[in-house]
Amino acid sequence: MLQVSKKTLNIRGTLLDLSTPVVMGILNITPDSFYSGSRVVSVEAIVEKAGQMLAEGAGMIDIGGYSTRPGAREVSAGEEGDRIESAVEPLAKFFPDLIISVDTFRAEVAERGIRKGAHIINDVAGGTLDEAMFDTVARLRVPYILMHMRGTPQTMNQLTHYDRLVPDILRDLREKAIILQGKGVADLIIDPGFGFAKTIAQNFELMRELRQFHLLGYPVLVGISRKTTIYKTLNISPEEALNGTTVLNTLALERGASILRVHDVKPAVEAVKLWMAAGDYPN
């Protein structure tokens, strides 16, 4: 039996309140992420970018060392782990109160990040690409972002057939959530996986039906920032997709998203503030 919906995360003994949606800034330690504005390499650039995101209102920062865009080159676990550590270690030192998420589908890399000071594991594969991931999360006792994806980043675009899109994804995520609960993992975040083994039309269907994911009983994260769904629909480039991102982020908030994962923190924070001010919420 899945637990009732919760609005907090246990971050090393401190409860993070998600009743006000939180913005997660994206920091990619890769040379080939689809959006060039999210790429940083040097320690100085990493610290500067993170500091800017915090100043703009980010509640957490997601560190990625492996590009999951379609067709991205394979990166070894060793290289990915080195990239993650090169960012997590200085950020944990310079910003001791910063909540850091490690974006990886490899248990080994996730553990390296947590040991260096990260707090959350963000697994785009939902445990399907590393059988050790669920046990690692349980042992480390950290929050886990459970995302839906099929195949690998290299094959996912060929795996977009569903009998019924939302029920199929909900079933997959529910089965995994039950396994994680059985291992003692209490702090889960659900990510429907926009752009991962989904067509553009399917991504819009996910957005329309986003409220259904609250049936799982956990906070919902939406990561649609500057993605293909936006820029191909509008016939523009990723660099021109900020306005479209803000529109879809606002729709996600209206449908109950607790975390917005974005490249551009300030516009997302402003969207949250305006959405809250326009609703039945205290100022």
C-alpha cells in the first residue's frame, strides 16, 4: 500500500517543506548537453554558476556528468564519477547549506556524489540501468528521484509505444515505489520523465494528465526546461525556448508540481511567486 501524499523531504535530518514549490537549477559538468547554457567545466565556473542560481532563488541544484540527450556519447562510470565529484566537493564546501542532487543512473556514481556532500539521487532510469541502485539508495538513506524512462538514452526514442500512456507509466512507477518502500526508502520524488521515451504529443498528454501522478502519494518533479517538446513545437532553437519553458512550468504548477527542474532559475522562481500570489495562498 502506498503512503498518502507528502509534502516534505528529509534532507540529512532536516525537513524540507515542499508546500511552496521549489526550483531545482541544472548544472551540467558535460561538454555535450543539449543546451549550451547549462554546461560548466572549471571549478571557478561551477561555483560562480551555483552562486548565481542560489542568489536567484534556487532551492536545490542538480549536478549531471552524463548527457542524456538522444545520441549523446557513452561516458564511463569513472569519468562520470570524476565529473560529479569535481562539482559536488567545492559546492559542498563553499555553500554548506546548499541542497545538492546528483543526476546519474549509476549506483557507483551516485554513492561517490553522496559521499562528497550531495543529498539527493536523481535517477533518470528509475533503477532500470543499474540493479544496485535501489539497494544503494536504501543504504545511503537519501531522497531518491524516481523517473520514468525506457531503454537507454541511446535507444529511448525507439521505445515510445504504450497501450495507454499515463496508466502504463503510473503502473511502472507504482511497482518501483513499492519495491523501494519495502527496502525502507521513505523519501521519494516522482518524475514522469518528459522527453524520455515519449513523443512530443505524449509529452503534452503527460502535462494534461499530470495530476494523475499524485495518486502515487509523493511529490512530483517536472523537468521540461528548453526540451524538444517546446522548441520543435514552436520551430525555434533551445536557446529561444525560455518563454515556452515558463508557460509549461506554470501549467505544471497549476497541476501540482512540487519541484521545477530548470536551466533558468530566476524566471522559474518568478513563476512560482506569481502563481502563489494569484492563488489562495498566504503571501
